[in-house]
Amino acid sequence: MFRKEETLGNHTIYKYDTKKHPFIQYFKNLYNEPSLDMLHLNSFHYNVLKDKLDLGGLNEIDTDLHSKFYNNIKTNLQVSSYSIYIYY
């Protein structure tokens, strides 16, 4: 399962078996993006608001990337089982 590795502020970092829980591959497939470091460049909202990032332009909105993820985990039975592990 997941093992707590460390806590940084309000965030907790866990280690897990990436073969059993292939989250990175899931996101690469979902967004059709081989390099997740560049994923934000595919976001409509990021591209519209990128000049206002220092003003918090993306802080209070659900971006198109968020919407795609949440819609997918709500409708995809296989992915829904991952959410048990994420929120457990």
C-alpha cells in the first residue's frame, strides 16, 4: 500500500509501488502527453492566464486539466478504484 515518507507543510508525501499503481502512466494517457512537466502548456486556462500567474490568476479556478481529470475519475470505473487509494 502507501507508506508515509515525509511531510512538507500541509502536504504529505507517500511512497508506493508504481507497478501496482501506475498513476504517472494514467496521467500521460489521459492527457495524451508524454512529458508531464510540460502538461501545463496544453492547458487553455494556463495559456490565457499565464501573464497573470504572479497575481494568482489560476488559484481559484478549476482549469480544463482539472475538469478532464475529475470527469474521468467519476466516469471511468477502473480509475475510480484508484481514488480509494488516493483518499484513503
